Amino acid sequence: MNSGGQAHESRYFELLLEAIRICRRSGMVRQRPQRVAGDKGYSHRRIRQWRRKRGIQAVIPERKDQRAHRRGRPPKFER
């Protein structure tokens, strides 16, 4: 995938994860990773919703503006 120019790669997050194929020892192929890691640029509402809907855990720190608007418990993030 070529994003070209100044387009941020987070715009292609869903396409990239849909293309993943993880080979297992049994020979079966899994399409969904258990966890993803990324920088603060991937802490976008659209990405968080997409990931939660598919049960994928993340190691992505929150941006300061998101922390200020969050209600409830903080997300699990282990540095």
C-alpha cells in the first residue's frame, strides 16, 4: 500500500489488518492478531472502535486531548 505524500498511515490501518494472515502450528491460518502496537497517531476514535469490535487488544498510548475528554476508567496500557 502506498499512501504517498503526507497522508498518515493510520488511514490505512483497517486495510492493513484485514490483509494479515497469521500461520499457526496446526497449519490453520488466523486473520486477526491478538494485539497491535502503535504510537499515539493510532489512538484515533475510528481505529479504537474498529479494534474493539473485533476483540483486538492494543498497546497504543492515548493522546493528551483524548485523556482530557475521557470519562470512566482509563484504558489498559502497559509500557
